[in-house]
Amino acid sequence: MISDRDDRSPAIRLRLTLASELGRDIDGAWWLRTARTARELPELIATLKSRLGEIVDINVNWSLDGPPRMTFYGGECKRQPVMTLTGASAEISLLVVPSTTSAALAVMILRHAARLPIEPFHIDTDAFKTAEGIVLAARAQRGLPVTSL
């Protein structure tokens, strides 16, 4: 599922990908439009309600003192921002892509995280390789503690 909703309301258009099968280590990614995660959260919750049911819990693994940050240096990926949303009928974990991420990298992360197909000509790009490392790091860290919102 890819959503880029535009309902002509003042709400921010959501940039989200979800795997067709939920319940894995990482189920997709959410690319923020601003550094203000809380401003975009209501739209995310409204969009996910049909797949998860009523959202009953949200956990993040980054400090709530600022926006989430991805960490990757010279091919080495560190801890990645992951948000887990628990609904009445399902739970998902999303890799949260900061708004400052380049479009090329963000699109690759969105596709990797949701296990969507990637065109063969993208496989040798820096964006593909970096995105692959970020998503693999996020999947590997899923056992780490999270912070409730």
C-alpha cells in the first residue's frame, strides 16, 4: 500500500508504504514531510485504522526531544528510528524516514521497508545500497526497547 493522500483538507499528505503482509520485523516506512512528527501523526493513525483497527498504543525508539534521525556513516548503519503501532487487530513497525532525507534515498527506503519491487537499474545506485543498509539495520534492531508516546 502506498498512500499520498490529498483530501483537500489542511492535513499534510502522508507518504507511507506498507507490506502486503503485516507482522514482520519492519512492515513499511513513513517518510515525514516536516520535522514535527506529532503534526503528521493523526493522518498516519487515520490511514492505518483500516488495517490495524483502533490504535491503542504507539512506541518509538528515539528521544522525543527532537525529530527522529537516521544514522549511517560510510556504509555503516547504526540505530534507525522505528515506530511500532498496536491496533485492536494487528501491530506494525514502521521505519520512520526524516523529512530532510533526499528523495532518491527516501524512495528506496520506502520500497525496501515494504518489500516492494525495485527496478534493476536502481540496484547499483548509492541510494539503493544506503537504503538497503538502513532497512537491514532497522530489521536487526527490532528487539531493542522502545519509548511510549
